[in-house]
Amino acid sequence: MKPIPFNETNPSEKLTIHLETGQNFSGLFTSLRVDRKTLPAGKLAYDIRDSDDGREFIQVKSHVLVNHAGTIITDTPIPNADRGVYIDHWHFLN
């Protein structure tokens, strides 16, 4: 699937992911693939991989090709996202 320009994605849900490393990150979530070249200054995008059964977010990574569940847009760099970091648990904020 071709990435969508950021201004066309309308990420509206706030997501917090708790990584197996003990770090927590929050950002806006969209189920679409976001074109990184169209992000506003200071924003970073990371893909989220879901489980094979599609029920859980299991990994955050710079780019996901298989089992792409969505994209989190954050202000904070996620260490080791280039090789993927496993998600311990996650939740959406109201």
C-alpha cells in the first residue's frame, strides 16, 4: 500500500505504548501508512506491527511491511526502532 501524506491521514486517537525495554511513548495513531516526507517539522512516525491473528499490537518499528496495524506520530525518538522493539502492552487515551 502506498503511504498517504500526513495531512490526509487525520490521526485523532492518542495511543500510549509500553515497550519491553520499560520505556513508554505516546503519540497520535492512524491505521494508515504515513509518508514520512510529509510530516510536520519535529514529528516522527513509526509503524506498528500487529500479531498474526490481528488482535494485538506487538512491535514498533521504523517501517513495517507485513502485518502493518498503523502508524504512531510522536515528538520523541524511539530508540532501536530501526530494528524493531516489542510492545509489552498498549492503550488508547480518551
